[in-house]
Amino acid sequence: MTSTTGQSSGTTPQSLRRIVLARRPEGVPVEEDFRLETVPVTPPGPGEVLVRAVHLSLDPWVRGAMTGRNLGHPPIHPGDLVPGRSIAQVVDTGAWVVAETGWQEYATVPADSLKPVTVPPGVPRTAVLGALGTPGLTAYAAINRHLRPVIGDTVVISSATGAVGGMAGQLARLAGARTVALVGGKAKVELATEYFGYAAAVDRHDPEWAEALAAACPDGVHGYLHMAGGEVLRGVANLLATHARVSLCGLPEHSNEVGGETVLPAGAVMRSRATVHGMVVYDHFDLRPEFAARVGRLLTEGRVRLLEDEHHGLESTPRAFGRLMAGLNTGKAIVHLDPDTSDN
């Protein structure tokens, strides 16, 4: 791994733009749920530094924080800065760091909260927000601790071209499993097979998707990573093989508060004698060194591929976030805040 460094990012600004929650979203967030503000910069105090956000990560957990359902962040209310992680530069030194900046151009943060940006040679620094960040660790833990695929297994991944799903599918394939993608839309079917290497892909928007999935999994489903709605969970559960493993990783209907509660089909679980895990990535932070070394090597060797859903400018963030929560993104959602800053 190598650290990326830079020159000083400039003089201290007097003001910054930020995005706050304007109102509590109903369903998938829309642009009107947010407000762009200009406020004075808070000068750093003892033990603090000012950083300039450059690449902002958009993550589904933020939607959960808007409803008070996120385990790692307190609820956010109208008028609050929307939380978020960025690759940023320390204003005084230009050093590249990962910082909890929120959706804003500059942030004053504790110096000891910063993490240096470290990536393998030839890998873009934005990988620390996706493949080498929390989404990648989530995928790594789900595959290695929950689904544990072996040669001959069939592993189904929902949201299979997203930040977690794209990595999880590739890791399962490298473990010897036959991987099947569940995606939303015909374009993602092609992306899943041609870009990520899934053996088959099924469009969950197709009225006959359940039949198509059954045809793609003639030996049943040995491992399933769930990041979709309740209808999808029921459909996959009906195909579980004996002693299947299931990882419940994402519940978008709960986050967006649409479609009612996602219910685990108890009969299907009992019939297959399946093991069901709840995925909370905070439980797997002990895997970080192993994960970083393994996935970093795979990236360097070109055995796993990155995909980013890129947006530009702070003002594009609300729309990009709505796109993410509607399941329209392909790959890791990132907003580049500075058009003059290259990725490396």
C-alpha cells in the first residue's frame, strides 16, 4: 500500500457551502428534502484541523439516520448538516485523508479522527470510499463469514452492481461459486455479466423474475446476500438449498419507509434448514487488516474491478443521493466536489 500526498490546498476560506436536511423525506428522498446554505468557516481549535472535502461518499446508511434507524449515527433532523465521509485535503499541509466531513466543502474536525489515504499502486484514491472502504469490508465479511461459498455453490447477490454487491459477487466467484445477480433493469443485467463476471443475471423488474431466477439456479441457492425488498427475499427463500446461508445486509424498504416491513419467510428457512445472519459491518472491523491486504492485492492484480457512479459539484448531491436510494446507481456513488482536482 502507498499513501497519497499533496501540496497545501490553499488559504483558509471565510465561508463554505453545505447541504442540510430541509424536511424529513417521505419515501425515496427528493431534492426538495435538502437545502444548500452558505455559512462561515469554523476556525480550528486545539487538536482540530480544517480539511477541504474533495470526493464525497454517498451511502444508504444516511437515509436510515434520517429516520433514526441507523445503528452508528444519531438521528438527523431538519436544519442539521447531512452526515457523510469524504476524501479530503488538510488545508495547512495538503495531506490526503479520509474524514467525516458531512455534505459540505470544508469541515473542522478532530485531528486524531483523520485516516491517511492509502491505496495500492495504480489504484485510484477513491477506492478507499468503496472497494477498500466500508462497502468493500461489508462485502468481504458477508462472503467470508456469512455465506462461506465453496466450489459448486450457487450464490445469489441482490443489488448486484452496487458498491457492496459488485464486490461481493466478484469475491464469491473467486471462491469458486457460480454467481447469479439480481438487479433492477435490463442495462444492469448486461453490466452484471459483462463487467462483474456473474454467470447469470435476472431483472427483478421483470414480472416473471422469480421463474427466471429459478431457471438460473437449477441446484438451488446455497448463499444469498440480501439488499432488496420483501418480495425479493420471499422469492429467493423459496429456492434455498438445504443448509443454505443468508446474509441480511440491506433493507431499502425500511430505510425509505415504503412497502411495509420486510418479513423473513420462516417456513422456507425451516424447510431448507438455512442459517440467517444479520449483517452489521461494525461487528467485523477486526477483519480490516486482512481485508485491506487481500482486496488491495486483488485490485492490483486486476482480479476484481471497480465501478463508480460519479457526480460533480456539491449541488448535485441531493439528486445523486435520491438516485442511490431509488436503486438507480451502478457502483459506488461518489460526488467530486472539486472539478480541478484529478483522482490521483
